[in-house]
Amino acid sequence: MVFGQSELLPSLSGYYHSDMRNWFVGSLWAIGSGLLVYLAARRNLADSVISFVAGLLAVGVALFPTNAPDNVPTIIARLHVAFAALLFALLGVICFRFGSRDGKREDRTMRWRNWWGCVHRGCAIVLGRSCRQCGPRRSRICRQQGRVLGRNDRGAHFWDSPGF
């Protein structure tokens, strides 16, 4: 579709092993860098810490790539999935906290507060659902990816193996 990639892949992480690798890794570094400093000047320590940790996780996703489709899962791929799931979870927490805070802003109309509260909470729900795709109870689409997200030769997921 864009930049030489002719089809959509079933996983964002699959783009590491495509022609889009440089864009994928560069985007993760940019997102991570932005999150590292995004809420640093806020008075709310919890938001600053959540944003900083999410930034570190985004960089971790870039530094620890997933397996190529036909390889047995490695510790690097396991770290990749863990970092990605935690990143999405923390982004969901950030969205939920923003939604809760928007509902209390007195400098906005009630309609504005309700609208942005719903948008932020909706984003948090979508991110939470995407985190579930990384867990043991993945959807049919994710199961079709096989080894890209960590399936071994016997068809078991790496988180079911004794070494995980």
C-alpha cells in the first residue's frame, strides 16, 4: 500500500520483518521519546511516571523485535510481546485518567466534558482489548499468526511452556 508494502499484516509487530521495518522501528522510537518527556512537567507525579514507563516500553518494543514467522520463539520475542502488552496497557491507563480528568474540568461546558470523557474512555477500552490479544486467550486472527507472536513447533504458546 505505502512505501512498497502491498498488504496489511495481521500484527503490528509483523512489520519488523517487512519492507516497513525502518518506519516501524523509527515510529516506536519517536513515540517512546515523546512519552518519556510528555508529562514530565506536570504536577501530577502518577501521570509523569506512567508516561515515562510507557516511553521506555515503546523503546523496548523497538529494541527487542518479534520472531520471523518461521522461527521458534526466543526470549527476545517474549520480551517484545511483554513490552508491547504493557505499553498498550499503560496507554490505556493514560487515556482513562485523561477521560476522568476531563469530566471534572470546570473551564469546559458539560457537553465538552462528556464528549472528551467518552472519547478518552473509548480509547482506553480499545487499548485494553488490544492488550487481551497478547495474552493466552487470543482471538482467531491472532492465533492464525502462529510463530510471529510466539507459537512453538507443537502449537503451544510460549507462555504455556515451562521456561516462560
